[in-house]
Amino acid sequence: MATRARTLLLTLAAALIASVSLSAEKTFDKRFNVAPGGHLRLDTDVGSVDVVGGAGHEVVIHAELSGSDAFLADLKVTAEQASSGVTVTARKAHESWFNWFDFGEKRVQFTIDVPRDYSIELRTSGGHLDVRSVNAPVRGTTSGGNIVVRDVTGSVKMHTSGGNIDAERINGTTELGTSGGNISVTDTRGGDLDAHTSGGGIRLKNIDASVRADTSGGSVYAEIRSNHGISLSTSGGTINLFLPEDVGASVDASTSGGRVSSALPFTSTETADPSHLRGAVHGGGQQVVLHTSGGSIHLGPLT
């Protein structure tokens, strides 16, 4: 009797797994005519999001969903318009023991076109974020993907708990954070640039802004066109900073695990030993503070 019961349970379990693992697909499409200067808000329990700004006066939402029949039936996607803009949500209706048997691959991809002057606010629990060509503030968080932000005029604030961040051609105050990846910022100006990672390197090129960048697990490389105040730090790598040769700066560079070197012309020095260099470049200027606990520091001229 016990053997027969076990056989029956195994058969039922196999049938259940097979039924929830079948792959299926569906799409979601919605289009809104909107007034200028609105707001797109997206909040999803799963999926990646691409947002592109354009010259039109519509918000166009397209989502591609694939997975088991059970997964697709459980995920509800909605899009609603209000006077302030458009809100998109994707919610899983249930979280139960049944989901443990759903071993099939799941994929949710949102592609959204917005007017270029639409501000953006995105949250996903499981995918990448990609925002391009927007002349308005951009905010976004993801618990498990990479972030790309390009061609944005407006403030940017983006965070991921498990991916890399790539930002290019940003004109506005920028705050970027990741708990587990690299950060790359190129061709950015205006306001403040704040970049933080707990597990990767930071690379900054062609930056015209005040800069604060720190990492707990990588190196920092920075090419900065002007000195509006600079702070670079790492607990586990080297720091290379390149500035215009004629820039004025008050430098304090120190390391606990390497050497400090400079090819910039110091006009005065207060401290000059292999692990600590403090003094003025071209008579001084905004503070440039550099510190690493596990590598060397080099300052040089932009070429």
C-alpha cells in the first residue's frame, strides 16, 4: 500500500511539473495621447524595461511575456492614464508553494516610447533598465540587472542591487549606485556626479562636474575636464586621476598600501612622502581628495 501511494504521489508531482513548465507567450499593448511635461511611472514585480524619448505626443507601451501558462495567468499587467501622466504596473497575484514547481524560463520585456519631455520613474524586482533620449528627470531601481542611461538632460538617480551601470551624455546632477557591479560614466556635465559601488571598478571619462566616487572592491580611473571639487576613494584598488594641465587644485592624496605619484606641477607641498602627497597645483583651488587602502595613486595631465 505504501509503495502504491508513493508511486501515485510521484506520478502526480511529475504531471504537475510538466503542466506548469509548458512554455507560452503573450503580449500587452496600449497607447495614450498625452499632454507635454507628464510623468511615466512603472512598477513591476518582474521584467526588464527599455524607455526611449521621442518627438511625438504619445506614450506607447509594448510588453512581451513568456513562461508557463501558470506564470502568465498569475501576472497582471495594467496601464492607466491620469492628468499627471501614465502608470504601468505588473503584479504577480499569488506567491505560493505552487510556484516552486514552475521551473520553466520566464521572460518579461517592456518597451515604452514617451515624449522627450516626460520624466521617468522605474522599479523592477528582476531585470535591466535602459533609458535614452529624455529631457527630464530620470529615476530607477532594480534588484537584479544592469542599468544603461544615455542622452539625458535632467537629473538622474539610478540604483541596482546586482549589476553594472553605464551612463553616457548626461547633463544634470547624477547619482549612481550598485551593490555588485562596475560603473562607467562618459561625457557628463552639470551639477554633481555621485557614483558608488560595493563590488566593482569605476571609470569616468570626459566629466565636467563636481565628482564623488567610491568603491569597496575595485579601482578608480577618472578623466575630468575641470575642478569643481573631486573626491575619489577605494578600499581595494588603484586610483588614476587625469586633469587639465593648467587646472588649479588643492590636493590631498594618501594610500595605506602603495605609492603616490604625480606628473602635475605642484607649486607648493605640505606633505610629500611615498604614501601621502598634499599641496597646491597652480596655486591651489577646489579640494581634490584621493584615498585608497589597497593600491597606488597617480595624478597626471589630460592629453
